[in-house]
Amino acid sequence: MKKYYWLKIGEHFFEDDRIIYLESLENGEKYVLVWIKLLLKCLKDKDNGEYGLLRFSDKIPYDDTLLSKVLKCDIDTLRVAMKIFAELDMITILEDKTIYIECVQKLIGKESDSAERVRIHRERKKLIENRNKVTKCNVTCNANKEEEIEVEEEIEKDPAVNELVNHFYDLIKEKVQPPSFKNKKPNLNSWYDDIEKLHRIDGATIEDIRCVMEYVVIDEFWKNNVLSGDKLRKHYDRLFLQYKKNTPEPEETMEERLARIDRMKAEGTW
């Protein structure tokens, strides 16, 4: 069965800090082109589900010479680009020389030709149903319509995520005190949508999100650049890595150490 695959590169692709940094370099446009070609190359192993793993074959990893030929770019440009990508944590070279690009997991999509037909059919059906609902609502809805919808949406919200949204707003208001917050309260429903997706779709835990929020509002650079749920989700991976880097690990207590030793003995690794 025929399948279609694509990369879901958003409209803010060129606003990413790393892409902006690449473009600022000499030959930066070439490096960005190499990056896009690498992302597209990840579609090669799509059928076996190995998204983001790049090898020439099971037995042969890519080296600079081979990869430059496959991507059709000069080897010097490739070498510099790959070095920069690694420094920016855009790629990871595994022990077996496999190139791993983690962000591909969030960017790749696929659809079979039959699934496409079913999707189009369902979209058309849903459009007709929505039109019928609008017509019916125009006849029967009363003045309490907006209030009822707001109550229903509030009930459906994840309490943990909603608490995070309010916590982030309070942190920014107290620690950063942006002038715009004094004149107009931001749209927290929009914040909720972004943070809920960060948790549900991107896989960030509630506790990690909370820690990153509390780190953002005290960092000299980020506290003025991450003032919404949208910006938090957009920069989350980088923020999380910087938070972990700048936050010392708590010292292990004696009880924790003994418990860890017991676990290792039970697993046969002690």
C-alpha cells in the first residue's frame, strides 16, 4: 500500500534560536540547507519506524565523505555543519556511529493513500455536521450560550496543567513584572493549550515543566524572552537542558545510597 510521509516544519522554523545562530555564521545558509536535507533523509527508514536514526546500511554508518555525496554538498561544508549541529545538541553521534536527530520524532508524519481518502471523507462529513449545528444553534441558542460554553471548557481542563498555567503567570508577574501585564492580563486559555500540548504531546512531565518555569523567571536572558505558554513550549528542550546543567544534583542521603545498593544487588549489578 502506498504511503505518504512529510516533515511538519512549522511557520516559526526560521525563528528558532539555533537556526538564527546558523544563519548568522559565514556560510550559514549552506548549514541550514544541510540541516533540512538531514531531516528529510530521516524519511528513508520510515517504514521500519526508526525515525531520526541515520545510517547508510545496517553494517555501514555514514562518514563525512559518504554523507557529503548523499546530501550533495561539499565535504568541508558538511564537516563544519555537523560539528556545529553536535555543539548545539541538534544531533547525537551514537557509539556505533549512527547519527540520531531527536527532533524528528516530533516532525514526522505519515498517511497511506486509503487513509487519506478516509480522512478527507471524515473531514467533509464533519464540516456538514458543523454547519448543521451552527444552523440549529442560531435558531435555539439563548443569551446564556457563551457562559455555558465557558463552563464546559473549564470542566474539561486538566487540573494539573491548569495549575501550572496559573503558577507560571504568577511567577512572571512577581519575578519579572513585564509592563504589558499591568495593562492587560494575557490570554491564559492560550497558555493552557500550549502547556497542555507540551505535557500531552511532547511528553514533558508536570514536575519538569514546573522546574523549568521556575528556572526561566530567574535566568537573566530567558526571563525577558519567555513570557507566555507559546514561548515556553517553543524553547522547552533548550530550557530544560540549561536548567539541568545549571542545577546541581542533590546529594544522596545514606538511606538513598543503601536503597540503591539493595536494588543493584537484587538486579545482580553490584
